[in-house]
Amino acid sequence: MTAHKVRCEVVEVATETHCCLGSASCKEGEVYVVTARTPAAPGMRGRAYHAIHPVALGMRFTEGLPFEQEGHIDVVCPDGLVTYRISRADAGREDAMTLDLDLESAL
């Protein structure tokens, strides 16, 4: 089974400053890489990570989801202020990586 590295980009912050308020604020253009662990610093708000996790998990372990549009899925945080674009990292980007997992030998 192949596990893809997943790219999560902040594509829109619906505030006048284009910066999300709060303790883990984010700005348009920030990119997080989602692997087996949560994204590293600067990190995401817990509620936002909880919202993107099902999509990121599906993209990590599949080659395509039925509701993908042009290779990505947009997810809005629970507060309704931030839109995250979730996509698989591909070979053309520096954040690309796939892992070949042998689940049989891991058991």
C-alpha cells in the first residue's frame, strides 16, 4: 500500500487582514505537510486539523476520492473563516514523498 504525503494550503482567510485570529493564527499561503503525525510548527489549530483530518487520511491512502475536484478538496474550518486546500504531494514538488507500506509484515 502506498501512503502519500498530503499538502494542506491555506487558500483563503475571510477576514480584512487575511490572517486568522486566535492562538494558532494562520495566513493565506501557508502550507502544511500532513504525514503520519500532525503538521509541524507553525502548526494548525486543533479544530481546523480535526476538520481536515478525514479528507487528508483518505487522500493519504487512496489514489482518488469521488469528490475530488482537479486533484484537490477544499475544507472550511469550523469557524468558517479559513479555507484549506488538501491535495496529494506530487513528484513535481519539493514536498513530495510516498512511502511503500507493507502492512502484512507489520502485523
